Amino acid sequence: MERETRTVELTVETSETVTLNRHRKMTVALCTTCGSRMLAPEDAANLVHLSRRQIYRAIETGDAHFVEQPDVGLFVCIGSLKGVSK
Ligand SMILES: [Zn+2]
């Protein structure tokens, strides 16, 4: 009797859930430019200790990688923000 071989396809999600603290979970995406995590500007601001104003400025000047989608809003790349001066 032959064994049946099955192919199982796995779908890899490009987003994951991280826990910043015990009370708050959030969904993050991955930057298509550098592969770093992307967060909403206010969450990114907390993580990299920049003000939201500094983050928006970095987006406008092109220093920060970002993605904007109508359904989820703006996400900014943490990796690119590490090079932004405070
Ligand atoms: Zn990036």
C-alpha cells in the first residue's frame, strides 16, 4: 500500500502582534524596504523616544520609511527611525 504524500501550504503573514507592555497589544507590519517592524506613529514615537512631530518630519523629509493605507492608516518603519536625529 502506497503512502499518500500531501503538500501543505503555509501562509506567512507579513504582520505580527507584539506586546509593548502587559496591557497593550498591537499589530505591526514589516517594512518592504529594510524589513524592520512598522508601527503607527504614536507607537513608534514611544518605542524610539522621538516625538510624533519628529516622526512626521522624518516622513516628510524622506528619512523614514513609511506606508499609508486607507484602512489601517499610517505606519512608520522603526529601523529607519533609528537614524533620525533627535
Ligand atoms: Zn524600513
